[in-house]
Amino acid sequence: MKKRVFGVCCICGEEKELTYEHIPPKAAFNHFGLKLYDFYDYIINNNTKYQHLQKGAGRYSLCAKCNNDTGTWYGTAYAEFANQGMRYYRQKAKGIISVPYTIYPLRVLKQVVSMFASAKGAIWCENNPTIRSFLLDPNYRKLPPNVDVRMYMVDK
């Protein structure tokens, strides 16, 4: 039987049945089960209990419309971005370099913001309505001034 979860969608803010939002998208190396530990409880209390996420990392946070729309509009571009990054990583690119990404940067950025909206909860978009506009209109190009996104890759 399919699990049914009801709550407030983290993007549109409507109370509906929620769908499982993969964070990051399933096609961006998030298609396998994993064990999710509470970091602080694990470190401070040595608590080894975990939540088993059989569908990959994510949570029930978006209504079907928001999940499908953002996935269609931005998810594929983000997955390609992640796959290109993995190819460069596997080529053992070292040091500070410039690599020739072929991506749709606005779509990738919107997927990143969408993942943060899902992770932070419905109150984030409610308190920042420009984020809702940014995500729900694929042609909207103005990143809210209070959102700062940075990226880097670390080689161990």
C-alpha cells in the first residue's frame, strides 16, 4: 500500500497530499538506499540509531504538482550538472581549475533552491515569497536578494 502523507507543500504553501522529494534528484546519484543518522546525537550521545531511507535521500515535502513541475523544469539540468561533475572528479582533476561545463545554469540554480526549500520546510517560502515566484515560474530570473548560493568541490 502506498504511503500517504498530508501537510503543507514546501514550495506552493498549500495543504495537500505530499510526495517524496528526492534531495538531490534520483538521477543525480540518489537512487540507492541509505542510512540517515542524526549527526549530533551520533557524535554527542554515541547513538547509533538511524532512519533507513530505501528510496534515497529525501522527504515528503512537496505536493505532486510542485514536485513534477520543478523536476521537469530543473531536475534534468541538475542531474546533468552532477553527472558532468562526477566525470571531472573521476578524471582526477586536481587543484583550482576551470572545467568546461555544458549546463543550463539558471535551471541548475533553481533546482538547488528547490532542494533547500524542501529541506528547510514550508515556512521558508512562506517567509520569502520571492522564492516561491522564483521556483514556480521557469522564466523568472531574479534570485531573491537574501539567497546566496555558493559551490565548490573539494578533493581529498
